[in-house]
Amino acid sequence: MTIDYSTPGVLTTFDRSQAPVVRELDPDPVRLCRAAQGLVIPADLARGAGVAAERDAERNIRPVNDILTGILELNDAPLDTPRTLPERIVGTCRHFSVLSVALLRAHRYPARSRCGFASYFKPGKHLDHWVTEYHDGNRWIRIDSEILGFPFVDDPADLGQGLFLSGGEAWTACRSGQNDPSSFGVDGVDHAWGIGEVRGNNIRDLAALNKIEMLPWDEWGRMDASYKGETGPDFDLLMDPVAEATNSDDATRFVSVYATEDLAVPPTLLDRAGTACH
């Protein structure tokens, strides 16, 4: 079974009424991602930019049509017009990624979100992060929309190998002893470090490759127990085929492994309200 990454998924479908503002964008893939960058403000920067605290709830929005509705309510200018910081939707790295993917898919580029860890924000640390991949006809290119124009890496529009590790790549690196699991975690959250974070992003990345791009704090199956250190060797054995599948880039394996108990996203999480679960 193949997965058509050039068509929208359940969380990356724009409303019919939004199609004109999406369609008028320059179809260059990097410019589409740059447009997404100018529409989102990271939650940790929002307060300093004068964004009211009650708007923090915007980071819990899952579907891209609701994200775009919020953006246009703040400022209905063309989408390639960078907003002032208070006019941007409050989000996370996942929102930069998913909005980029939705714009790319709307212009028929094969694109997908990847959940994993970035090594380029803090030396020696792998921080929880999402990026975008699009296919240029020859290969999948990883692009970090959030940091376009910033000097964290040489070329955020084409991330070098190993700078970002998907959940599966991180799992494989930790299992092999190449990386210390304690270096993987969520910046600013003292308890959210270690192998549980790697397991969680391994599962979220699998879901994203099945075109289900969940929030960074969404949990299902045995994820909560894993974070608490309450799962055993059997759960780690389940993580191995997840990583093997996502590292293989074989869509047939993405689909078959995703159907395994504990791994598929429950329909109850796919609500349009996007309430936090962590």
C-alpha cells in the first residue's frame, strides 16, 4: 500500500473557503515554508511579544483549517505577508511543520511532518522538535520552517544528515549505544527527558507518516505508562519494528505497523477542539 503525501490528510485539509488565499501563494516549496514561518509565534516567545496569556490555548489546535482560521481572524492579509508577532497564531514547532506540510500538499508537493529531536539548539542535547519533509522528485528534503533565516544550522532549508533525528532514528541511536537517552528531551521541562521521550516521539513520528500529525503532548496506548517508566521489555520490543519501519521509508510498513495495538491514534483524540492531554 502506498501513501499519497501530495494530498491533504485529516489534519492538513483547508476549508474550501480558504483555498483562494492558499492558492495565490508562490508555489516554490521553500517560499511556502517561509510563508508558514511568518504566521506562527512559538509559545515561549509569545508573552514577551505582548500576546495575552489566554491565547496560549491556540497551541492546542490540531487541524490546519482551524489554525488558518485563527490566523486570518488576527490579520486577513495575504499569507505571504509576515505578521507582526502579536498577529501570529501561538503554536509550537509542530504548528510550523504542519502548516508547512498543508501548504505544500495544497500545491501538490509530496510532504510530511516528522517528529523527533534537533541537535542544533543546545550543544550536547537533542531537543524535542518537529520539521517538514518534501520530495523534490529525487529525494526527501528536510526543512525546518521555524528557523529559516536563522543561523542555527548552515542551511535550514536542507538540513544536513544527523542534525535532526526522527523518533525512529533517535530510538535506533539509543538502542545501539550511539547516543545517551538522557540527552533527549523537552527544553525547559525537567522531568521530560530520557528514553520515554524517545519512545513517545517514535510513536508520534509513525502516526505523522500515516498523515496523522498529533500534538506534541498527545498520548495514547501505553505512552503515559512509558513516560512514567512503567513499561517493560515487551514495549521496547514493540518500538523496534516502529523504528525499522519509519527508518526504511517503506509506506507499506508504515501502514502495517501503525495498525498494531498501542500505536494507532484513537478516534477520540482526533477532535476539532484540540484540547491538551499532557
